[in-house]
Amino acid sequence: MIAELGLLALITALIFSLLILALPMMSYFYPACPWQRAIIFYVYAEYFSVLFSYISLMICFLNNDFSVIYVLNNSSTALPFFYKFCAVWGGHEGSMLLWVVILSTWMSLVCRFSRSLDEAFRFKVLMVMAALNIGFILFIIATSNPFLRQFEIIKTLGRDLNPLLQDIGFLFHPPMLYMGYVGFSVAFAFAISSLWQGEMHESWVKWTRPWTLAAWSCLTAGITLGSWWAYRELGWGGFWFWDPVENASFMPWLTGTALIHSMASCEKNAQFRSWTLLMAIMAFSLSLVGAFLVRSGVLTSVHAFAVDPKRGLYILLFLSVVIGGSFLLFAWRGSSLISSELQHQKHPSHHEKKPIKYIFSRESALFLNNLLLVVAMLTILLGTIYPLLIDGLGLGKLSVGAPYFNKLVSPIFILSLMVMGFAVHLRWQGDALFLLIRKLRGYILIAVLGPAVISLYFQSIPSLAVYLGLTSGFWVVLSTAHWVLTKIQEGLKIKQGLYGMVIAHLGVAITMIGIAVSTGFGVQKDLKMAPQDMTVIAGYQVRFMNERPLKGPNYQGTRAEFLVSKAQYQAYVYPEKRLYDIGQMAMTEAAVSMTFFRDIYIAMGEPLSDEAWSVRVYYKPLVRWIWGGGFLIMFGAFIAMTDLRYYSKSLKSLKSLVSVEP
Amino acid sequence: MLVLVSFAIGLLVYALRQNISLFYTPSEVLNHQAPPGRLIRLGGMVVPGSVIRSSNDLSLQFDLTDYHAQITVAYTGILPNLFREGSGVVVQGKDDGSKVFHADEVLAKHDENYMPRELKDLKKS
């Protein structure tokens, strides 16, 4: 019964979305008709219908209603109840429903907070978002209905949630990631509406910037959680595998990063406007490609749930309509936007033009940043789709390995960080880079020599990439700290937006340092260990104490005890090897002895002869910094989002946004 | 500008070609169709009962089959959780022309429903 109600609610939501799209169109033909005001009501009605549908599915999970096929495939009676909440989005159908819930949430939020916008424009934005909703709800109903029932299997315990997904990291990873993906739909809807209207409001950026920051913040958190989850749960101590699905989340992140930076210069300078629109369209398009291509099973990975040709076809159609359509619109209307900009520039009204004295300025640094981010994105895109292209053309099967990504993407990031360190100091309109270098030469020297000190500490010679990565990380930390301190010394009040920027930049630098140190100076050992065996890794003694049988709610296995010690320091850790009852899937639960500066990571391989196990032991210095930095970035974006200047209604405050720095 | 862009793309494709690994079946490797000395992926089913472990370290060997030919793979290290006799696996390594394929990485499927893309066609045929 509840499942049927859920489906019904979803269909109701579809009807409401259709109405949101149809009513304003009707008023083109009958302009006097006041109907279109009703769409505000339909937006909320749609939201509550979708929410009702989602809660119905959740209740099916909590009730162990195995007549619902989706519940049967993703849950079991023995599954702890908090995992049942995550199991709702543990498979393809449910995750699509979650997607729609989040899209509807963003739509109602936009509706709620856009009252001061021009009405025609506001309705256009809501129409674009409703159109996206229609696409997704139709997709769910037509190809991936989570409420389908079966009546053959009655006495069953359920097929259980994939053991890899039974983890705290998984509780928050998909919703955060989706909040980010879908959040870009706001900027996308604004961009499409502007192109549709044929003009770009002055307040465009002011309106979309907090939304974009919110989405980007969530996406950052989602990626960080995903990386942390992979580190703990996949059992092999890596934080990033260049798996297609990781790339799929990273590409919108890179484009989103480019978008928020180009928005920053857009406020100052009109030349960036059409580029900003393009970035807004790209960020959401890549989110769609990411979420969809991964889900459709075209790219095989942990995350590909099922392969169904009907789904693939729908996805391809939907993608080509949305992405193709918006790029066509951009090609058609974007040029007229640019020409109106040029006219605008011929009659400079409020932007006073200074003669350009220097090549280097805040603008040019931001432009370089955008260029580097887009190049990084395209490099990753090429590596991700190349195997598909070759396979599709029948030229053979191949895979692009991590070395490709590491070799090409790391230099781009190192370069970006180098630029970032200068960019915070550069002024709008032009600045003398030479003077800046002279001012900061002390820091440059520290950044160049610092990694050598670190190498001495670890007593190993790092690769060039690691060395430069560290240099770039140090450089950003030092130069950003210097910037903040001088501002405080001069008694200038730093606006919240800039505090956010500083925190996010420090986060990037910390992540970079974490990656460089943990990959450059980490130690890995694979060995055969029996109880009472001992090994030494990076000065730590790791002793295999004993092993005991283990019994969990829905798994059995072995739990081992290891003692990690060094001088005064002692820690016991308990890695596990689990065998899940349903599906007989083996899982490695790695155990970590962690401090702020290093992880000792122990994972059980498999039982060998006479009580011995194959064991993997890692020493990973500063590995926590990778995720710590990620959360700092998220936090920075959050701080920037709360900058009140975005929310004040007068245009005057928009001008004050422009002059953030003297 | 155009020269720069094409130069960049050329560089990108070159880097790509240097870092791809092509997929081969046991029959193809035994017929020396794989380029020697280059990183390749070899996929097949693990022959039940063929896994032999060393008694003093982590080295082991097992046989892979595509139902036409069978090749022995040698590997040192920890096998993935889902490595099972009788199920599909992809290994990565270099073909040195000898009878035994030395793998430096073993990639097994992620769950009971997952198949490496390359192996799906194999199973169908």
C-alpha cells in the first residue's frame, strides 16, 4: 500500500512540474490571465509530493517490505536500522529518487528566496528547474521505478545492502555529492533564463553566487567524504584511484571552481560575463554526464548499479536535449549578449577605465586560473572517455591508467597553486608583479627550501612532482597568511567573502601538502604475518598479537589485534576480515592508528597456511591533511556564502561587492 | 593560438598513448599478439584448483583461461577480496615472452554482479 502511495505521489509531482512549465506558456497566449502566479504554489506542492514519495520508500525499507523489488535487492532483516536509511539510496532507483528530492528542494528554496527578482525572470528560472524535474521523474517512472513489486519470493531475508556501502562514510557521501551536483542546476537555470531573456542583469552574479557557493561547498564535502570512505573501506589505503566515477565528480568540481572564480571577476568586469554563463552551463552539464554515465553502467565501476539498454537510451536522449539544447542556446544568444556588453563598454558609465599599465592583475590571474582549471577538466575528460570512444569505434579494449592522470594533472595543479599565491596580492586593473616578487621574496625562498628540510626529516629523496607540490603548498600558505596579516595590521576590515576565500585557499594548500607528503614519503609493506610476528615500519614496531572469531549482525569473520608502538607511544588496533552472510562477500575492515601527523594503517589480506595472514601495513604521514584540507575548502565556501552583501536588495551594495579591495 | 592549442592536444594524446594498457585474452598472449615489454591487461577466469601459494612469502601463481587456452600468472602480494577460483579477474603486467605472465596488479570484480567490461564479452561468447 505504502509503495503504491509513493508511486502515486511521484506521479502527482510530475503533474505539478508539468503545470509549472505549462502555465507561464499559456499566459503567452492569454496575457491577461493571472494563472501563472499559481506556479509558486505548484513548486511547493511538487516538493511535498516528492518528499512524500521518498518517505514512502524509506518506510518500505524500515518495514522490511521485501515484496518491493528494490527493497529486496538492497536490504535485509539483519541490516542495522541506520543502514536502512542509507540503503534507500544504495541502489540505482533510490538514488535517482534522492536526486529528484534534492532538485525539488533547491527549486523550492530558489522559489522562496527569489521574491525580489523580476517576475518574468523568476518564472523562467523556475520553469527551467521544473523541466529538469520532469526529465528525471519521467526517467524514474519509465525505466527505474523503485516501487515495483514482485510476489514470487515471499519468505526471504532480503539480499542485503552491498557490504562496501555499509559504512558511516556512506551515510553522508551520496547526499552531499548530489546536493552539489544538483545545486549547480540553480546557476544553470539562471544562465539559461538569461540567455532566453536575451539580457544579463547586473544582479545576475549577485543572485547566483551564494547558490553556486552552496552547491560547490556540498560537492567538495561529498568528494572529500568519498575519498575518506575509499581509504577506509576499499581496504588498500588509497585516497584517489582515478576511477571513472571519481573523475565524474571531479570534473564538475573543477568547472564549479572555475565558475565561482569567474563570477568574482564578473562582478568587476563585464568581459567575463559570457564566459561565466558558459561555465554555469558546463558545470551542470558535467554533473549530469557524471551522475548519468556512471549510473547507466557505461563506465563500469563500484558505482555502476545496473546495465539496462532502455535506461542508456533515455539517458543519452536526455543528455543531448539538455546539454545540446543549452549549448545551442548559448551559441545563438550568447553572441548577442557579448555585443550588448561591447556597446556597454563603449559608453562607460560607472566603470571608470584606467589605462592598462600592467599585464598582471587580479583579472588576468583569475583568467589564468579559469584556463588552468578548464584544461585540467578537459584532460580528465579525455582520459575518462577515451576507452569508451575506442571501444565504441571497435578499435580494441583498453584502459587509461592512473599514471596518465598523475603525470598530466599534477603539473596543472602545481601551476594553479603557484598562481594562486600571487593572485591574492594582485590588485584589480593591474599590478606590478616585479614589485610583488620583491616584497615576497623571503616567502618564496622558504617555499623553495622548505621541502628540502622535510625530505631531510624523512631521510628520503622525493620525486620532482612531490617536491614542487610541497613548494606550491607552502607558497600558498605563506603568501595567504602574509596577506591576511598585512590587512589586519593596516586595520582594514576583511569582508566575510574574503575570509572564506582565505580559508578555502589554505584548504587547497593543506590538501596539496597532505597528498605530496603521504604519497612521497609514505611506506607500504605487504607481508606474511602469524600471531606474535613483528615488523618495523618507519620506526614503529607493529606486532600481530592474536586473532579471534568475530560475529556481527549480518556478517562473520576474524578480528585481529595489533600493537603499534614507538618509545612511549602505544596503540592497539583491530583490523577485521568480514564475510557477509548474504552474497558471501568478503570485506577488509582496515584499522588505523592515527595522530594528527601520521597514520599507521593495517589491513588483513587473506588467511594463508598455519595461522599466518597476508597483511598490508602502511605508514602514511600527513594523510589526514588531505581530508582536513577538503573540509576547510568546504567551510571557506560556506563562510563566503554567508557574506551579507549578496542578500541586500539595493544595487549599491552590489557596487560595494565590486570594490572589495582598494 | 591555433598552433598552441593543437600543440597542447598533440601533447595530451601522446601522453595518453603512453599510458594506456590494452586488453588481451590468454589465447592472444600465448600467440604473442600482445606487444612485448608494454603494460597490458590480461583477463580471464581463474581455473579452479590452480592457485598455488608459496610457503614463505606472499608469492603465488594461478591459471587463467578464456575457455580456449590457459596461461599461468605469477604474482606477489595481496589478492583483492573478490578474487575467487572460478570467477573472473583482470591482471596487469608486461608480457616478457615466457610461458608465465608476471602480473604486478590483480584487479577483481567489485561485487557479485560486477564484471570488468572486458570480460563481459568473453563470457557471452
